[in-house]
Amino acid sequence: MLEMYREKLAKKMKLNERSVVHYATCDSPADHAGFLRKRVERHHHHHHHHHTTSYHRRWFILKGNLLFYFEDRDSREPLGLVVLEGCTVELCESAEEFAFAIRFEDAGAKAYVLVADCHTAMEAWVKALSRASFDYMRLVVKELERQLEDARKSLAACHKSPRKLSSGRKRHLSNPALPPVQEKPPILENGYSTWGSSCTPAGASCCDQDGGFSKPPPLPPRRRSAGGSLYIAPTSGLSLTLQESPVSPETACFSKLHHWYGQEIAEVRREWLESKKSGEL
Amino acid sequence: MAPALHPTNQLLNGLSLSFFFFSPVLKKRLVKLVVNFLFYFRTDEAEPIGALLLEHCRISKEEVNVFSISFIEEPDRKYCFECDSEEQCQEWVEALRRASYEFMRRSLIFYRNEIQKMTGKDPLEQYGISEEARFQLGTHKQ
């Protein structure tokens, strides 16, 4: 019996766990945190198996597009991790009040049903989780990049000496008659040296091509073209609805990751044992 | 010093890599960057065998065609990748340096700050998200 279990674990998906745990538990600011009750997912292979829904109270931390959950607030390692890409967050019909669900594009992926303590908490979580995806962040960045360009253009048109408007970026202060030296801000390397350091994004080039303005940092590579499926409503907030975009191969990668790291290992074990009992393997 | 590359290169997402993890044997893997994760696959399989979360990491150029990824809590442990060409190597280095969520967040804060300085207005206000925790300057000194 143990052999089979070990075999299943051997096929487990690898992850740089130590780094992930470090990211989850270090003091980088969390985007949201709090206690939630997490519904325990069970497989039912026996039609006569009595279905009982149970919940575990867990401490959740949202960092970027990653939702970690811990047994308790002072646990040193998360129990699990949910990658918030290609998912929708919606209120759900449930026996429980203040319940909401994280559902994925991939039909095979399990949903996470979470229960907040009160309406305000539920709302705050749904909002925070809806805006957690990488795609959403990328959308906002692109929008701001466009606005910055517009602002620069209109300012350049208004002012005669654009040089005066450059902000506190590092500049080469030697003889202004010389062609400006291209300076790179300190490479911050994906958050390697984060809080406490300057706001300058890594890789941005402070090349003074257009009279004193630095080029905006290039955008991260696109996973897939979002096309016209994103709608920005200036009045009602950046309502990015990740709609029914076709299930891409990329999403499949995450469902495997979720299977191994989204569920608590106890659940995986129980699932395996149940499937063994029913003769399925 | 690196062993010869396997002659059949498959392309996935337009790029293919070979890499080895702490072993002198070069293992051929297909590598795919999806948001802030680097997934890797055996060349004939559809499901990834593993992934690297690209937060708090450093991407370094090593010898010719080679770059490495190391993480802040274990800076001496390097995941090395060998590319087909120096050009491809540079492409990957650039792409991976920008792949973290935290990098994007810093870009956003940078733009927000710049626009605010230039126009006197908070660009996020019109979208109703200026108070969102994820967009705050946080511990950045201003």
C-alpha cells in the first residue's frame, strides 16, 4: 500500500519549494491576509458514500498572484498554494453564508470554496482575489505606460526645455554638451533587493534620447495575446473580467501544480486511499 | 566543457533549452515561461515535470550560452541553463528578469509615481483602485 503511495509521490511535480516557502513567509508585504474556512474537497467513488462537507479554518496570505494558506497564523510553512491565473472568483450558493469560490478555466481543475467570517471580509477577499492575476497587473501597467507617454507628449509640447522636467532619476551630471551617458538603474533582479530600495524597475534604461526622458521599462513578455477581450471602464473601475478565453496549454501547467500544491497533502492522501478502496487506481 | 547538445531540438513557445540541475549531465528539457513560473517538461511529454517560481530570484549570465537562476535565500544554489546560442541566451535573461510579479508591481508604482509628478493626478483614481494594497508605494521611501 505504501509502495503505491510512494510511487504516486515520485511522480509528483517538482517545485522550488524552499524558495516558494521563503516567498510566502518573508516579510514582503502581503496584498491581503486573513482567516478563511476552506472547504475540504472529497472524491466520492462510492454512490452510497455519505457526503459530509467539512471546512478547515486556515490562515490565508495573498502575495501577487499567489494565494498561500497556512494551518495557523504563525505556521512556518504554508500547507498549500493556489496560483490565481485563468480563474474567476465568484460568490457561491452554499449552505454557508459568506462563501465564495475560485474556479478555473480548466474544467478538470478543482474549485476552491472559501468562507469568510462576515460580509465585509468576503467582499474584500473577492475584490483582492479578482485583481490578483498577473494578466490584470500587466493590463494596468500597460495602461499606465500609455498614460505616461501621453503625459510626456503633452508636457513636451508645452515646455521648451524638457530637460528640466526629468525627475529624480540618476543622471550623468558631467558636461551637458556631451551626449548623455546611458545609465542603467541598479538591477533589482525580480525582487531580490526589494523594499527599502528605489522604485526604479530593473532593466529600465535611462537613455536620454528625447531630451531628458528615460524610456519606460519594457513590458514583461506576453503569455498570449489578450486581443479585444479586456474592457476598461473608466467610471466603474478597471473591470477586468477574465472571460471564457479558450483553455490554453499554459493553464494545464497550473492545474498539475494545483493538484500537487493546491491541496493539502492530507487531502491528496485521503483521495488516493479512497480511490484505492473503490478499486480505481 | 558542456556536452554536445541533442541534435533534435523541439521548439515550444519559440524557444528551447537544455539544462541541468546540479549534475554534470546535461538534461534536455523543454522550458516554458508562463507568467512568473518557469515550467519544464521532458521533450516528449505534455505535462510539466516541474516548475520554478520566479520571485526573489537573480538571473545571471554565466559562460557562453549559459545563464543561471538563483534564489535569494540560497544564493549559491544555481539552476543552470544552456541555450542554443548567445542571442537566445540574452533573450531568456531579459525575459526572465522581467517575469516576476514583483517586477511588474515596481513598474506600476514607478509609472504611477511619474504620472503623479507630471500631472499632479493619481492615474489609478479614475479606475477606483487607488487604495488597493497591491498598488501602494508601501515601504518604498519617497
